[in-house]
Amino acid sequence: MGRSVSSTTCTTFEQVIAFANCVVWLVAAYALYARWQEKKYLAEVDAAQARWAAAIERRNILMEERTRRQLALEEQEYEKDEELRKMLWERERLPDDADDLW
């Protein structure tokens, strides 16, 4: 007897085509997922680089400020030392000037 063919029965060729179609859709979905993951990863890398650059910039600003403060303190100490040297020099000169007045 012959086979009865219903509308739900597929030939082997049609099954292969349907399977290939599923494989193509799965590969396409995986490619989209992989692209999304790559974009997500690159965004995380960019964010990390931005945070790193900001941290380095903050560190440089703090170091510059620390250096400026240190230089200002050294300048103040130098000025105090200069004033002290000047006072000592004037004090050493006083007896000579005092002798001239007598």
C-alpha cells in the first residue's frame, strides 16, 4: 500500500532545510550575543581607563599642590634665615659703629 501523506508530514529534505534554518538562526543569535558582549566589555574597559586617568590626574594635582606648599614653606624658611642673618650681621656691626660714635 502507498503512504498516506498528511499536511504535517515533512520529507527528509524539508527536515534538513528546517534544521539548517535553525542552525543559521542560532549562529546569527550567537553572533549578535558575542557582539553585544564585546561592546559591553569594551565599554567596561573604557570606563576603567577613564577612572584610571582621573585617578592619575587627581594624584598629579595633589602632588603639584604638595610641591607648591613645600616650595612655599622652603621660601618662608629661607626668608626667615635671611632675616636672621641680616640681624646677626647688623648686630656684629653695631659695636664698630658704636666705637665710631665715641
